[in-house]
Amino acid sequence: MTPPGPAVDPQASIQDQLTALRSAYPGPAALLGSMSQELGAFEGVMRAAVPHWNTRLPGRGWTPAQEADHTILVNEAGGKIVRLLLSDKPLREVVRQPGQTQGLGRIAPPFLEPGPDQPLEALLERHAATRILLEVHAEPDATRTFYHPFMDDIDALDWLRMAAYQTRHHRLSMQAGLDCLNAGQN
């Protein structure tokens, strides 16, 4: 059974969202353990999705292949930002385009939308590469932040918290859709 995760309401204030994330993933060591667990569990759900890999998930707009692709795209981008924040490379200003929501969900910007269905093997390879980017130790550092479209300026530790949360969210969404498909429900 999956323990309860953070309840992050995208309609809540940024501070309330950060409080929920920081409560769910309280420090670097706990976060690193949760990150490893979430990435491993996500891989397991990807593998379990094979019988329905190219079938649109009930209640979702994407197939398991697309859900996995989106999650990996977000983790690739976030992982690169984390690595930049943990380095001594200079940070540059970026266009501060706030994220969009619809109902209780966040809308993926075009560059994070999945493409056509990809084979499991290709996505597993990319997912393994994201583990290298995301399974890192980060301490709080208010002097090195990078703009997040839903969270404003956050440090590497909070970027990692967002990645763990996002991976969990998509894993649970994919699993719920697979449960319906496996039960013969559309």
C-alpha cells in the first residue's frame, strides 16, 4: 500500500504548496529515500502498463506511454535545473511565464507535452538517466534559486521535492487508470 503523499492544492498559495511539500519531504535524507522509492515505483508501473501501453487511460487524456513520456520530460528538465543549482555555474534570468491550471490540475506547457507513443524500452532508458539527475543530496540554499512556473523561485531541494511529488502524482494516476482497464472499465 502506498503511504499518503503530499496534498498539494494547485489553487493554494505558493507558500501553502511549499509547506505541504516540505512537510511530506522534510529534509534532504528523507527526500532522497522518497525520490528513490518513487522513481522505482514509477518504473514498476511503466512495466505493468505494457498490456495497455497504447490505450488511453480512463479519465486521462493520455496513454500510459504518453503519461510516462510526460513524467520523464518533466524529470529531465527538473533534473538539469537541480544540477545547475548544485553547481557553481552562473544562473541567468529566464522568462517568468506562470503555469496554467484547469480545475485542480496543472496544464503542461507545450515543451512538456508527450509526443506520440514511444516503446517502453526507450522510455525506460530515459527514465534511468533521470534517476542519475534526481537521486542527489541537496541542502536548502536561498542564494541559488531558479524560477518554477507554479512555485516561483525555489532552490534545488524544493525542485527535487517537486520532482518526487510529480512522479508520485503521475504514477498514481497511471495506476488508477490501469486498474480500471484491467477491470474491464473504460
